[in-house]
Amino acid sequence: MARQTATVDRAEIVVERLALVGLVSLGAAVRLGYGLMVRPWLASPGQQAWALLLAEASREGLRADQLILSPAEPGSVVTGLLALVLQPLAGPGLPALSLAALVVDTGARLVQVLAAHHLFGPRSALSLALWQIVALPMLLAMGTVGTGPDAFAGTWPFLLLAVLHGGESGRLSARRAAAVGAIAGLSLAWSTGHVSLVVTLPV
């Protein structure tokens, strides 16, 4: 009986997570549609300059500095690499950097929603996923503007909370402490602006 109950519970969790994935995908579709209609990247000097560097890389060979928007945001290398990979799918109506930004934005929102499901349950995760579909006009615009690692910035606190949640009060286990350290290190590697997040962690 206990085994059947556990199986049903796992099935419910899978269904809930699939529904959340669907809502996140709907949010990506809304951002894509908004981008195609408004083309917010045309008002982004940062993306225009970065696109020139990536175009140079396609013609003359790749240099490391072409993949990073600025030294303070090393995580932008993910967007840069994605832009090169997605170049064959790009066109005048949707640049490669905008496609890459959409992928990063969608991945970030998915991590946030699944972390909210783990931390607070299905209702909170559903509310977050529904809010993210439209959210604020500024957030919709950022979904297709390749300006570095900003889209993923809000995800690191979710990851830290997910790792810290459920542990015993007091000292962390070695596994959780290692996970917290890894996430903190990756967040700093992603952007030096995350130092304020790292210094607030419990020691």
C-alpha cells in the first residue's frame, strides 16, 4: 500500500512538472512573438556591438574575447557560444544573439519554476509560471536581447535555496556544503555582480 501511494505521489509530481514545463514553453513563445513584432534588440547597442564581434569570428576565426560581452560578466560566454551554434537558424528578423538569449532566458525561468515547486509546492510554482508568461514588458523585451548573463542572474538564489532547503538546522552536511560552494563559485564565475549574494551565505 505504501509503495502504491509513493508511486501515485511520484506520478503526480511528474504531471505537475510537465505542466510547469508547458507553461514555461508558452512564456518562451510569448517572448519570441514579442521579439519578432517589436525587435527590441535594435535598441540595444550592446547586442549590436557584440554581433559585430561574432560576425568577425565567423569570417576570420574565433577569439575568446569575442564570446564575452564584458570582463565583469564571464557567463556571457554561454550566450556567445549558443549564438555561434544557432547562427544557421538566424536571419534578419531574428539574430543569432536573440535566439541564444531566448534559450538562456527559457532555461533560467524553467530552473526557477522547478526550484519553486521543490521549495514551496505546486501552487506557488504554478503562480510563478503563470506570472512569467507575460510578466513585465521589460522582461518580455529581455527575452530576446542578448546582453550577457542578466537573464540567469535571478536563478542562483533559487538554486541555493533548493540546496539549503530540507537540511537539518545548524551545520550543513558535507554534500550540501559542497553543493552550496559549487553554486556560489559558479554564480561568481557567471558575473562578479553576484558577490553580494555569496557574502550573505551562512558560514
